[in-house]
Amino acid sequence: MNKKLLFVGVLLSAIVTGTAFANPPIITVDEIPDMEFATFPQAYTVTGFVTHDSATGPGTKNVCRLTFFEVIVGNGTATTTLLSLTGTTTISTYFGWLPDCFETDTWSADWSILAPGIYTVVVTAKHMGASDTDDEVTLITETPVVIALCPAAPSYAAHYLQELGVKSGSKLYKNVVSLVAKHMGPTTDFDGIAACDEIPYEVAVRAFVDANRTIAK
């Protein structure tokens, strides 16, 4: 069966504006694993690290000099802000840096995936530079991932009926597909089997079709 695929891409680049500096913050996005879902929306947490060495040398507690931190996701048509923090106090509170400050820390942003598509995650940070002005660094880290929309029971039933020679649109075809749809659980499970557990799921649908083809005439 064909699947609708969602590719999440994060491309690596660094854009520096403002006063030049030798040690901008480093932002990483953790690898996003391959995922497949039977329904949307789905919740996912994007995570990563932010590191900011002091100009005086690595190891100095300097990451709390960030003045802006933002995570957005876009599909080429629209963007959604997952996290946006402004000001050293707000950012320090989010990371739990009060009163501590670190060289490296983790970050996370909750993402509600509304539908399959092609997405890009962009993380932007500003920090207080040596001249006490905001210097900006934008990091986009490449982590391709495939998110598949698992076919639901009616599509398996329709495909199987066609294999059996049942004409699409016929009374039998419509009745069987309707029975299959009604037999699905609230999250598209079938006989307790999740839609993304594809082999046993399809076997269960085919067995149901075989048992109801005569009844559905």
C-alpha cells in the first residue's frame, strides 16, 4: 500500500549578523527518528543542545548570556513557533539557570504534527557579545526523517476486494468497505491491532472481508 510520507529536514548553516565575534553559541538538533502514524495530530518533542564557550576559553560558564532563543517549524507555506524566549532572565528561568549558569545545556520544544508534509526546523539564538550588543546565530541541523501515514482498514479492504475481482463502486464493494470502517476502533485499530502494525493489521482486515463478503451482498 502507498503511504503519504512526511520528510522533516534540518539543514546546516550559520548566519552571523552584527558585531563579529569568535565564539558564537553552538546549537544542535537531536536526530528525529523515522515515525509513522495512523492519525493526526501527533505530539513530538524536538530536542537539542546549546553550547556557548566564553571568549576567555572553553569551560567558562557563559551560556546564560543568551538574549534570544527560538524554535520554529515550517512547511514552505506556513510556519509555527514552537518556542520563543526573549531576555536573559526569561531564558535563564526556562533553562533553570537561576542562579547557576552552564557552558552547555539541553533544550526542548513541543511540536504538534498536524499532517504529513515537508518540514524544516529552524533554531535561532542571540547572545550578548563582547561589545554588549546582540549578535545573532541561526543553526539549521540536517536530520532527515520519514513520517508515514499508516493506511486504515478501509483502504486495505478496498485493495483486497479489487484483487478478488469485486468491481469498485459495486453494492458488494461499498457494503464490505462500510462494514470494515464500522469495525475499526476509535484510533483506526482493527480487532485490537494498531494500523501501523501493518502485516497483522492487513491479515485481520482480509480475514474480516472473507468472513463478511457473503453477508454483505
